[in-house]
Amino acid sequence: MQKIALVTGAGSGIGRAVALALAGEGYAVTLAGRRAEALQQTAALAPGKTMLVVPTDVAQAGSVDSLFARIGEKFGRLDLLFNNAGTGAPPVPLEDLTVEQWRAVVDTNLTGPFLCTRAAFRMMKAQTPRGGRIVNNGSISAHAPRPNSAPYTATKHAITGLTRSTALDGRAFDIACGQIDIGNAQTDMTARMTMQRGVPQANGTMAPEPVMDVDAVARAVLYMASLPLEANVLFMTVMATRMPFVGRG
């Protein structure tokens, strides 16, 4: 039986790489995100594969409900949810952040995964065979924040709590949940890391940082997804080996 996956934030970067990797492993993949054109571009990169494009704002409960209704109508079940959609606020001093900027990050990075997880629970508990797997995209930033990143860092800390609670609450229903914390995957969002000026460091300087091929992230998610539901990777860190994370800096 073909397995069914949902990837949020599938229009670019990590979401696109994971969606294409899952399709390559035979999954039917639903691509969710706010930009319909970008989702179509992802689907076009996997000709002949089963991909369902559903423009979605994960921060809106009605939009998420419509997304899962489409999945139910098309496939009748869901085996894997990759909660990947995320955003950040402008890197300004904390006291200059607006409430609107804060809420925009919380809505996408935390409320979005909750809404998708809630809908996935309902589907996974009711389907036959019962159960499934949820993988949350956390971040190394939750453990070692960058300067001026309070909204992003706070929501990624919260994702760890959501992961633990989901893993616990899903036990009785054969729903496994794990989290992947990613450091410096090479995407459009991280392009500035390798430029000469680089990105802000904890000591107040600017410096370029090493990155890794985003395919390494896709392969890590594939491994987590490949396990039987009786086994789970609760937390995994995948990072550019030489990035300034371990140790003082």
C-alpha cells in the first residue's frame, strides 16, 4: 500500500527537498504552503510522482481543516506529517519588536504545527491501519539562539514541548512523533551565511558560517520516516559539521 505524506512549507528549501525525497521513495506527497506557484514548481521537479498541491496558510484553522479534507478525499489516510512551515521576524533589538511581528511568528511556527498535528491525530486515530508519524522541524536556534531572534527562538523551544506532548499523547494510538533540529542547511534563506560579511555572532561580530547540502536533511527525515511505528527517533540534530554550535563562541 502506498504511503501518504504531507509536507508543509513545501514550496522551497527544506520542505521542497524533503517532499522530493519522499516522492522518490514512493510516497504520495501533499504539498502545502502559502505560495501556489512555488508548490507547483516543487511538483514539477518530480514528474510522474503522485503529488497533491494544496495552497494553505497553516496559521489559519479553516485553511488547515480544508487541507486535511482534501487529503482525506484524495487518499483516505495520512502516514507522515512533516511540520516544516516556519518564518522569522526582522532581526531588530527585542525592545523594537512589534506585537504584530511577534504574533506572526508564533502563529506560523507554533500554532501552525499544533493545528496540523491536531488534524493529523484525528485522521491517524480513525484510519485503518491506525497510526502514523509526525516529524516536527525544530532548530538548533532553540538551543543556541542567534542575536535578535527572540520570536523564532521562543517558538522553536515551544516546538520541543509540542513534540514531547505529541509523542506521549500518541502512544496509545500508534502515533509516533519526533523532532529534527537543523543547523545551516544550504537554502535560499541561508545564502547570506556564506557571503563575506556573513551573519551575526554571539560576540557581536559578523562572520560567514559553513553550510551543508540540504539533501542531508532530506535523508535524515527519510530515515526517521522509514522506521516501524514501534520505533521512534525522538530528537535528531543534523548540522554542518564545522558550524559554530558546539563549544563557546
